[in-house]
Amino acid sequence: MTADTDTIERVEHGDVVVGIDDSVSSRMALDWAAKWARSTGARLRAVHVLDFAASSPLVWTSQFPAMAYVPDIPTRANAEEAMSALFHAAAPEPDWTLEIRDGIVGRELVSAARTAQLLVVGTREHVGPGRLISGSVSHYCVTHAGCPVAAVPPTADPHPVAQAANQDLAVAAATGSTP
């Protein structure tokens, strides 16, 4: 296979985009996405989103029009340093990238995956007030992405083929519209 053919195939198949943060499920999602990208020859793009809460301890909630107090908001520099360490722990290939974006997490991940072959996100199993405050990013991505979405639980087997075979991983072909 020539370099030109390789480039054409990557464009046709798109990148693998993985959303990352400091959660256990995000680390599992990054590990899973890295193994998937290596096994398929895809380029991996890790995306971390700093939403508007990063500049203020008072934020609008995603599910209803109210304010919530969020203590201990990390600075942008701290977040970039932590995400860079997480990304490099995955032993990235030379063409893999880490993007730090500003915006609403679900929307930014869906936007980043616009031309991707696959979007990979972790699931956190939020319940109660935590879900009301932050919403479910994985649910948003599954219902809004224009590509398949792999939702990786925090206890996932990091091997993508075994994971899919065991059906412990939810892979949904998103249509880009809400149900």
C-alpha cells in the first residue's frame, strides 16, 4: 500500500474521535479507542472540552434553567496539563492529536466527530443531582452524532474486539436526530 492510498483510505473512513476527561470511564474510552484505531489503522483524535463552567463556579445546568454552584473548577492550564498526560499515557502514534476545545461538551464532541468513522465516549452512570447538573454526554452523543458511537463503561474490557463480542459495549449508529 502506498502513502497516497493510505491517505485516501483514511479520508474515506475518517478518524476515530474520543472524548476525554479525568474520569475512569474516560480513561477506559481512551484505551479502547487507541486499540481500535491501531487495529483499523485509523488516526485518533482525543478531544477534551472545557465548557463555560471552567471560568465560573456558577453554571447553568443542562436539563433545566437554573444555576448550580460547582466548587474547585480547574484552571485551563491545569486541565491542558492533565489531558496531555492522559493522552501521552496511551502511547500515541505520531499522527494522533489532542484537541482542547471550549464549549458545551456533547455539542463539541459531536462537532469534532462530524467526519469521523467512530466517536468513542465513556459512560459515568450519573444519577440524581449529578445527572441533572451535567446531563449525560454519552446519551447526547448517541442521539446527535452523525457517525457510530461507542459508549464505554468504566469497567470495560480494553480490547475492542472482545468487548464488542461480549456486548458489554453499546455501539449505536446515530442518525443525527433525536428520538
